[in-house]
Amino acid sequence: MNAPAIATRGLTKRFPGGQIAVDGVDLAVPGGSVYGFLGPNGSGKTTTIRMLLGLITPTGGTSALFGAPARAALTRVGALVEGPAFYPWLTGTANLLRLDAANPAADASSAKRRVADSLDRVGLTAAAAKRYKAYSLGMRQRLAIASTLLSRRDLLILDEPTNGLDPQGTREVRGLIKDIAADGTTVFVSSHLLAEVEQMCTHIGVMRTGRLVAQGSMSELRSASSTRVEVETVDVTAATKVLTDLALGDVKSAPDHVSAEIGRMAPEHVSDLLFKAGVSIRGFQVIRPSLEDVFVGLTGEGFDVDR
Ligand SMILES: Nc1ncnc2c1ncn2[C@@H]1O[C@H](COP(=O)(O)OP(=O)(O)OP(=O)(O)O)[C@@H](O)[C@H]1O
Ligand SMILES: [Mg+2]
């Protein structure tokens, strides 16, 4: 088995003054995944990422990239944390050439090609000769991503890459991340917007006040939530008996409806039995909680606070 792209054990950061920003986090990011690192503002995402990259020192726990300390793995890792500094008066191309030249491992003779390729990958070829100060926010964000693509990476760590982008820009960055992942690069991307990561991620970790409260593949997280049936009827007593006899969980009755968790049971099995028991059914609904419901349950708050 290959070492996971990211693995941490009890990763902790307590800032001077006593505030604990990251509290015993165990991340497991499989190679080849697109891992959405979700959490509301201030939940510790950026602090975690800074520790992963070795930009700040943890006060507790360990972290490894591809089974090695960050320092040893950095050449395989591209990162975007609050964006690199670009010179406003230089063009996109000239800015990337500067960054590329700062990389001692890069072959200078092929710098132009590398820069052109990475601009092409983020769709900035047409704007390559424009000055950075004339770039839109979306173009700036793409240039920042392009800067992480100057050399081939096995892991890309992006801290809120769609922050401040309009819906169109957000869609484009999402598409770009999918393309990068399709080329075999593991992507670890933070966000406070569930809807955003839901569409592109294979795995998700959820932070709440410094703790990782949930982690797993998308399908694991979805199946952790429970499907319910809701029966609208005037025969509440009879309907309740059917659901209770089936040993369904969390049976709730109201004057005109009854509901219960059905777990893995087929909903039609429930409706058949209700019918056979002579319950007159006015309405029958299968309620599958959205991923959002699951996360609100886990974090105690909604995600899409910015909208
Ligand atoms: N250098 C620092 N010194 C003291 N406290 C800090 C420092 N950096 C971050 N914090 C605190 O740590 C907590 C987590 O911050 P962090 O930036 O990691 O959150 P985040 O999840 O990235 O939030 P956002 O979604 O707003 O970017 C916050 O309460 C923040 O105020
Ligand atoms: Mg942050």
C-alpha cells in the first residue's frame, strides 16, 4: 500500500495566549482523492494547512505527506495559502517566470514552456500578456493556481481557492480542480461552502471549532444519514402499530401523520404492510436527508453562511 497523501495524528495548535485553534486532528487523505476540508469560518482550516506545509509548528501531534515529514515531501506538493504575491505591473507570464526562477530544482532552459503550459491549463493563455493589475478576481485566482502547476505535483493543497469568486468563476475553478485530479494529482481543498465541495470531492473532512468531527468518502458520509418514511393518514394508531411492529427507529406520530427511520429497508416494503394492515394512506413520502442536513447535524450550524 502506498502511504496516504496526508496523514496526521493528534495534530494540535495552541496559539500563544492559550487559544486552541486545532485540537487533536487525525486526517487521512487517500492518494488520488479530491478531499474537501470543510468548516465554518474560524474552525481551524488554514491553521491545519499551515501545519501540513510546515509553515507553522504544531504544538502537538504529527503530520506526514506521503509518509514523510513535510520538508521531505515539499517538492511533490503544490500549495495555495492566501495566494502568492504577484507584481501588479508585470504580466501573468512574467509573474510566473519570476516564481519559476525562484525554484532551484526547475530547469531554466524550459521555463518558458512550463509557464506557457500552466497558463494554458488554467485557461489564461489569452490573458498571458496582460498585466496582473488588469486581471479580474477570477483571473487572479487562476494565476495563483497556475503558479502551483509550474512543476508536476502529486498533491495540491488549496486553501479556499474560490473565495471571493462569482458563481461563474467558482464553477471554472471547480472544473479546473476536477481536471487536475483527473491527471492523477491528489487535491486537498478547503472551503466553508458545502455545496461547492459536494460537487467535486470524493472525500470530505468536517471541522468544527478546531476538531475534525467527521471524515470519510462521500458515500460513507451519505449513508451515515438515515432515510425516513412519512405516512400521511387518518389511521394514525394503526399506522403507528405497523411501523412499530417493523421495529423501525425513531417512530414519531402526529395527529395526521406518522414517520420513522427505515435504515436499509425498502420503502415499498413499508407501504405494502401498511396497505395489508388496512391503513388508508393519503400520502407516503421517502425523506432522504441532504448532505447539508448531515453536516448541520455534525457541526451544529449551516455552511453556506455567505449566501
Ligand atoms: N496567528 C494566530 N494567533 C492567534 N490565533 C490565531 C492565529 N491564526 C489563527 N488563529 C485563530 O485560530 C482559529 C482558527 O483560525 P483559522 O484561520 O485556522 O480558521 P479557518 O477555518 O481557516 O477560518 P476561515 O474560514 O475564516 O478562513 C481562529 O479562532 C483564529 O482566530
Ligand atoms: Mg482560512
